[in-house]
Amino acid sequence: MNHSREMVQIACHALSEKKADDIRIIDISEVSPIADYFVIASGANANQLQAMVDAVDEELTKAGHTAKQIEGNRNSSWILMDYTDIVVHVFSKEDRLFYDLERIWTDGKTVELEELLSK
């Protein structure tokens, strides 16, 4: 299995376990050298956002993937987690609508989690 896809699966599972809203995956591998995938999710409040971030970091660390950088803190409404091959964006619902990464990265390919699991 592709290394980046495995990371996305782990991150999405961790986000789902913390009841993240509207998890989206964008394959940016052909349009940007930044990473292979963006994972975008939102939460209802600061506590949920922090729980989502902690869960993703814990599960990816267990699998041997260390964050290169995490931007944001407990008071942030957008936390960016850079794992080199994937970047996880955790937003409050309001900030997700405001920044609208899905619109900005329309050159990337939206990927359904089920599609990722089948490869």
C-alpha cells in the first residue's frame, strides 16, 4: 500500500473516532510539491478540535510517522498538522467556511475514503 494513503487512512480513522465533521481528502500530489494529500475536517468546539488533533498525532506516531510541524494551539480555530506526505487541517466550522480550502485547492482531486481503502 502507498505510504501516503496509509497515513491518510490512519488520520481519517482517528478523526472519525473523535466525531469529526465533514472529513475531506484532497490529492494534491500532481499540483503541488507541498504534500501528497490534504485531510480537512471540522469540529464543533475547541475541546473537540484538540481531541481530534491529539488523536491524529497519537495514531500517526504509533504508526511511526512524526509531525514535522504543528501550527496552532488549544485556543486556535485552525490547526495545521504537517507530516510531510500529508497535511491535516482541523478547523472550527466557521473558519473552515471562511478559508474554504476545498475551493482554493480545486486543482487537486477529491478522494473518497472508500476509494482510498480499495486501492
